[in-house]
Amino acid sequence: MKLTAPLIYGLIACILLVSAPHAGHLPLWVSAICSALLAWRAYLTWNGNPLPARWLLLVVTFACVLAIAATFHTLFGREVGVTLLILLATLKLLEIRAVRDVTVLIYLSCFIIITNFFYSQSIPTALFMLVTLLVIMATWVHMQTGDLAFKPRLRIAGILLLQAIPLSLIIFVLFPRVQGPLWGMPQDAYASSGLSDSMAPGSLSRLSLSDAVAFRVVFNGKAPPSDQMYWRGPVLWDFDGTSWKRGRNATLLRPVLTDATTPVDYTVTLEAHNKPWLFVLDMPAKISIPADLAPDFQVLSRTPVNARTRYSATSLLSYRANLGEPPQQLQRALALPQGYNPQARKLAAEWRTRSDSDMALVRTALDYFNRNGFEYSLEPPLLGTDSVDDFIFTTKKGFCEHYAGSFVFLMRAAGLPSRVVTGYQGGEYNNLGGYYILRQYDAHAWAEVWLRERGWVRIDPTAAIAPARIQSGLNAALPNNATLPFLARTQSPLLLKLRFNLDALTNQWNQWVLGYNTERQFAFLTRLGMEDITWKKLAVNMLSGVALLVGIFTLIMLRRLSAHPADAVQAIWLKACRKLEKAGLPRAPHEGAMDYAARIAAARPELSEDIHDLAARYASLRYGGEAGKDGLAAFGNAVRAFKL
Amino acid sequence: MLATFRKLFRNWAFRRGVETGTLVLNQRRIYIVPSSQGFGFAFVLVMMLLGDINYNLSLGYILTFLLATTAGMSMLHAFRNMAQLEIHAGYVESVFAGERAKFVFHFNNPGRLDRHHLHLHDDDGHHTVFDLPSQRSTQVELAIPAPRRGWLDSGRLTLYTRYPLGLFYAWTYIHFDVRCLVYPKPSASQPLPSASVQDGVGKVTAAGDEDFSGLRNYAAGDAMPRIAWKALAREQGLQVKQFSAFQGQELWLDWSLLPDIGPEAKLELLTRWVLDADALGLMYGLRLPQGEVPLRHGGTEPSGTGTAPGQLLPQHGAAHRAECLRRLALYGLGET
């Protein structure tokens, strides 16, 4: 094998294809250097110039590694690993000196493809993977076929890939799954976006700029009305003047629901967010995966959710929540930092004296928000040290975290135990897939107050200012010129339908391909009729499936090895003979085509012309050395047209 | 040491008789093992699988399985690249010691599949690569050095392929009953001995050399002194002077009349003379120690009667030349 120019171009294409999807998250200078190196390599090949000296490459490599270390402040971790891999592969391209180097580059390309799946495993990514694989295979085949042109090489690569697809499917379904991780992960191993464990002004409105999916929900039975769809996430107790934090619960007691009715069953497919919270409707009663119920009704997974997770849960929509809240907890629900927001405290104290009950106090506060020209806005003005005072008395523009935060502050100042709850609210129904999608822009914050006879009661101050937010989503609640994610805007019915179709497809892909884990595998195979699934059984089934398919491939592949076209001529002739045999004129074993034709012509003079023509064609194709494709096709047509 | 053992093991494990006629490569003749690149790729796949499990990458599983099954199927493709090929050995031209013997093999691909990058090599690393399109035949030459006179066996040859991905090495052994006759290496040019007369038929002296009778085209092996340099200078091409004195006369190339220079050197000298005499179109005979043949006049077919072993009647022509060289090649080797 020689290191010819087409081979080098193929390798350049491989490296380009596998690193292109990384361009989005590589440091800009790495992308620039890699593109420059690839272009330089292509230029050298095109010009036939020699490769750069080894010392120069060493210097460049060393400088690049140093620069990466400076950019990332480390040389360990996933991001750095991927960056190094891509850079080194590109540099390797500049020092191909032997067949070995080509092999190494091919293997590296395959490996770099897999690193892209850390960032995306969507359907387009999968399709792009297939295209990349095809190019890699075509280049790989190049090493063993010498001067073969690109097209036949692509054909060989295509055949290899097409044969691999059904085999891989069998293995994918039956390969025994092990739930990872097998070893400790670097900190940056998982992507994370979503609700965090604290809330400051601006944190939720930032989230609402993203249309990434948070989770999808299927209800078993009727879905509750949208103003009941509060998906409970982190509960925030501790306020330090600017931000709300979860803090530590002062009790370990399980919370208790009394007089709980209206159960709802549903299944959630939660995207990875690298935090332990699982989202459930207010208030949760049962969940299908191992999880803990915190004293504030927060459902926490035992490990961070770093892979797409499915769980079924039951919630009760009407309840009295934890009537027996311990005093230490109630104390926490009243705590405020000293010295902040004096005006708000004064307002709260005034309300307290005016109201004869806790509920009246709450109503007064909501009325206040409703009447005093408060606006719901994604871009609220900045707030000073006394953020609640600034918001209530000066700016009067805010997003849900402003309303929830100030409401709880006011309630605490008025002596009513209360806390902030964050989560998601509402959701969009996909009627094709029959499920609700909750996106990051559905993130929401509300409040809970503790009433002696009713326990924790949900109060959503945002509903007092912008009821449309709760009824029909973010888009309805905001003025038209607000910058919203594209998907949050209502669109033409056609676009909406297309979008729902795509999301339904994505959901299927997520459920069946990406979410295919041990439980899914078990459920799927049980549905197919497999019983007592064990590793051994899976392996045996997998191997026999693969063996069967390989057997079929072998038969097809080896069929063409010794097939002579003459046999095709004879097959057509025998077809004609069978037609005549059915008509009672069988060919004697010793009879040649011409003799047979003569006998037929004598017995059935009306067939004379046809049969003589067929026999003549047969003889010329079989013995005349004129076995062309056209002749064969014409002979076939003549036999088909031959009627008795 | 290790290489020797490996060779011994291979000879034992894959012992097979010498083939005659046409050989068809079937599954019993084709062996397949993973190549070192194949083992390397298996390592890469295991790494990928560990990554998939650790990071729960479903698409990674798919990629890993795609690559693994492609690699697995490439074994079948490697087999198919060689299966059902028909091979037979071709005629091998005799060569002189020190040259390369060109063993010729005819490969026929009866099927409708193109075969790619088939390698043919012997145990000493002489190597040739060829492609074989569908329904074609090709003639493959393998040049093997012939250091010594006598019969040269091609030895057991290996036909292998790494198609399509280089992950598997599929091979078969080919050992045909073809051998190449290697003539002694002609010595440096020496003047021919005087034509001699036997049994009193005619008397010729060396003076006959002077009778220039004409020019003919140069042929390989012609003696340097007989080249017509003047003709060359006149740009008439490389020509050789012919002398009438030799025409119709018999020249005996006699082992026993040679000075004592060792048997191999004698054979080399006799080879040179056979070539020269043949180039000059002389009637020449060869006399080796094993016996003597009565002299016959050129032009008659060798009757064989009365021919003692080791002696060839003075004749000329390609067949005669070949026979003389054959005797010289096999002299003292106990073979015919």
C-alpha cells in the first residue's frame, strides 16, 4: 500500500467530519488551529511537498498542549480530553509516514465520533454518524484495494455498513445492559441545565430563554387542568438578603398528607440535569424508582440524575399538607435576615394589624400586587441591596422569582410561616404523542404558606399579576416584543403540527433508543414473549440471532462467486421447456434445442415460428459466445411472451 | 531461532502435498486469523464499550456494535476475496544461475466479483501483488533468485489478502510441482576451442577462422571478439561476423580437454562455449565425463541410438542448445 494523495484526502475528510460537530464547544483558537492544519495538509498533498520536520511538529504539539492547559486550567476531565484528542489527531495527519499511522488515524476517527455523543445523541447526530462512518470505511477500504477508484470503494464501504446495521440492531436489543457508571466521573462528565438549589432575581428569567426540554409527562387517565400543574422542584427556605437557598431541614420526619383526594397517575421522562431532584405534581404520594421524600415534600433521587430517567408517580391534588409541622421548621419558615428591606417590613406589619386571619393577610398581599401597577417582565430592572423594597416600591417589574421571593418575604415579615417552591408550571400538550412537554422556559417559582388548620397551602403571586402565565403559558403572559425562545411563540397551525411531529419522533427516539436501559430491555423482551430473562439467555439469543443473520449473508455473498451467465441462459430456456411440458410436449432428455424445436414445429405447426426463434436464440446465447446482457434480456422477454 | 521454530511448526501444521493441475481455493484451503491491526481494533472496541457503559451512551452502543459487526463481517469478505479462485502453474523458462527464475501462475476468477489486492510471496519474502477483476484470468509472475545450477523448486508459496479492512489475514499455501531448470552461470568470454576432427572425417585447421563469410544480427551470448565493431560504427546495428571455416564443421566441447580448473568452473566455461557456438550457428557437440557419443553431422535428427550418456552429438538449433545446457545444469546432480 502506498500513501497516495487520494488516501490522504480521505483521511483529511475523516478528521474533518469527526471534529466538525465539536466546533461548537471547542475553544475558538483550537477550532482555528485545527482548520488551519487540515488546510495545510491538503495543500501539501496537492502540491506534493514534503511533510514538515518532526521537530517542528513536536514544538507545535507541545505549544498546543500548553495552551490547552492554560485555557482549561487542567489537563484532566472530559472537555480537555476531547480537545486534546482532536488536536492530536489533526497533528498526526501531518506526520503520516507509514501504513501504521494511517491505521492509527482511522481508529482515532472512530473514537472521536463517540466523544460527540457526550454532547448530543439526537436523530440528526445519528444520521451524521452514519455518513461519517461511510466516509471512514471508504478510506479504510482504500488501504487494502490500492488504486481502486472512489466509487467502487464507496460501494464496498456501503455494503459493509449495510450488512452491519441489522446485525447491530440485534445486538443492541439483546446485549446485556449494565447500568453505569463503572468508575468515578470527572466533575464535568454531564451536561447540566435546569433548576439549581438557589434562586436569586434573574435566575429563572435566564432559564426561560432556553427551549431545551426539561421533561415529558404522560398521564394515565385524565390530565389535571393546567392551573393545577405545579411540578414541584427544590423548596427554598433560607433567605440571605439577595438569594433563596434550600438550607438544612431541621427534622427528619416524613411529611404527612391528610384528607388527600384526587389522585393522578403519570409517567415522567426526565432529561439529565445532574441534580438529584425529581419533578412531581403537588403533592407526591408514590414514586416508582428509589427516591427519598424530604420533610418539605421534595422528591430526591439518591444519585444525581445524570442520564435520562423514567419514573411513574402518583400525586394527590387536594390535600392538607403536614398539619403537624414541627416548631423548628416553622421557625425556619419565619426567619429573615436582619436589617434588609425596612419599608417592606413596615408594610407587612401594617397588613398584619389590618387582617383578622392568616388567609385575609394572604389576600391583602395578592390584592396589593394586583392593584399597584405591577408588571410581568422577562427583563426586570436591576435591584439594589434592599431588593424587596426596590421591587415593591420602585421598579414594580419582575419575573416569577421576584413575585414569589417578595411575597414570602412579606409573609414572613407579617409573621406567617412561608417558603419558596421552584419547579415547572404548565406544559405543552403534544396531541400526536399524547404527552406534555415541559421546557426550561416553563420554569416557575411560587410560594407556600402554613395555615394552622390547612397545613401548607400553595399561593402563586404571579397568578395575581399575570393569570395568563398559569392558564396558557409564558407567551400569553408577556408583551409581544419580549425576547422569547422561538418555540415559546405560538405559530401557524402547520408549523405547530410539524413541531409536534418532530417532538413525538424525538420522544420515541429518547424512549426506545437512548433510554434503552436494563428496565426497558426487560420490559421490551417480556412483551416479545421472552421469559425469565437472564444474562445467559440474552447472550444465547443474541449470538443465535447474529449467527442466523450471518448465515443468510454468507449464502447471499458466496452465491456470486461461481455463477456463470450461461446458467442464466439455460434457466430461461428451461422455463420455455416447462411451458411446453404443461402443454403435453415434454422434451426428451437426449433432445437438443434444435431437434426439440423441429419436433414441436411438426406436432404444432402454429408454434413453428416462435419455437424456432427461441431455440435459435438459445443456441446463439449459449454456444455462440454472444452472452450479452441485452441478448439475455431479449431472450427472457421472448420466453415470457411465448404462449401456447 | 524463534523464526525457525515457527517455520517448523507451520510446515507441520499446514503440511500438504505438492499440487498438480488446477487448484480451486475452497474453504478447506483458506485459513483466516485476525491480523495485529485486528487485535488493535478489538482493543479500541473494548475501550469504546467501556465508555458506552460508563456514560450510558446509547448511540455509542450503536456505533460500537456497528464497528464490531463490520469488523466481524470483514472476515467473510476476506474469505470471499480468495474463495473459488482457480490456479494452475505455468511454464517456467530456464534461467542461468545468478538470474531470477520467473515462476508463472495462472489465476482465474470465474465468479462475478472483483478480487482485490491478492499478495503472493515465498518464504524468503519475494513478493507480488495483483488484482483480479470478475471473470478474468491473469498471469502472475513471481521472480525468485536462482543462485545455483540444477532444479529450482518454487517452494511453498503463500497467497494472502487483508481485504477489505486489514483486520483479518486470510491465506492459503500453494505448492505446485513446477520447477525451474537453472543452467550454470556462463563464464567470462573465452575463445572457442579449435574445431576438431573425429574419426578422420575432414581436417579443419584454426586458419578457417579467417574466412569471413558475412554478418548476421547479434544474439545474446555471442562472443565479444566476433562482434563487427566497424559495422556498429557505421550505425548498422550490433552485428556478428560469421566465418565460413566453421560452417559445416563439427566442434566438440570436451570436458576432458579442459585444464584443471575445478568442475563448476569447467561447467561454466562449457556453458559459455555452448552459447557462443550456438550463436555462431556452428555444429557443436558436448562431451562430458560420463560417456561419449559418436559424431553426427548437423541437420539430422538426434537418433539417440549409440548415444553414450554425457555426450551430445554436434548439432545446432534451439533444442540442441537446450539439451546441452540441461546436461550441464544437471551434471553430477544425479537427476535428469
